[in-house]
Amino acid sequence: MLSSVVAAVLSAAATASACVPPTEPLSSNIPEGFGIQIQNVSIPVIHNRYINLWSAGGGDQHLYLSPAGDSTFNLTLVNGVISRGIIHAVINGEYTADDNTTKMFMTQRGDPKAFFQPVYGCNPDTDAVQIELDFVSRASLPGGFICFRSASGERHEARYSPPGNT
């Protein structure tokens, strides 16, 4: 089953006593290391879990929700693309016709990149101002969303769902 990602939250989020997000746009570059926390209060099984990296061979790292994989808090955002050293977030491979989704993972290959835009938002649990990552596009194809679905062994993997998919 697919679970829509409401907000990917940087672990170094800004805080305030009452949530009034700033209106100025944020840069598509975040050079300081961060981790990504998924927030979706309507789906408790994924709410407040962090995205971890799972070594998949050939230098690729698959994206799973904690506790699966290795925790990572040294991601950066380079021109809207989540990066870690020489690898970056892409959407390609392991297409599943049953739910019309494609795996999002980290690689150094030239697969279609996943683009995000940092925006200010509000933490649903604390009402604090935070920085969120809005999904923008798969390469030059705008729209769609990033979701997490159940995988083997109680894991939840990152998937791309194209525009119009439900």
C-alpha cells in the first residue's frame, strides 16, 4: 500500500513557539549535512521515521525508513537534488505495474534525478517552523509524489508515483 509523504523534514529544522512560516523562498542548495524525517500523522507506521540508506551493491544505496538500513545525517541538497558525496537521488528501475510506481534510490549513475525544493512549513506535532522538501520532478517531468510502500521484512521503501496515479 502506498503512503503519501506529507513532508520530508530536515533534522536541523528551525524552531519557533508558534508556527508562522517565513514567506521568503529558500535556496535549492543546502550544503550543511541533514537527515530526512517523514511526517504523516494520518499514517502512524511511517510518521516521524527517518530515511536510511541500504547498501544495494555497485555503490547504490536504497532508501528505506528506519530502522532498516544505516542512519544518515550527512545528506546535502545540490541544485534541488538530494546528494551524499558522489551519489544522488534518482528515480528509475524496479518499476511495478501493479501500483504504477518506480523506485527512488541513490546512485552515481546518470538515471533521471529526483528534484526537490526546500520550503518552510510547520511541524504537525510541535507546531514549530521547519524546513521541508517538496518534491518537484523526475528529471524534466513535473509533478507526481514520493511515497513509501511496504517491502519485505517489515521495511518501507521510497517510490515515485507519477502525476494522476492514485
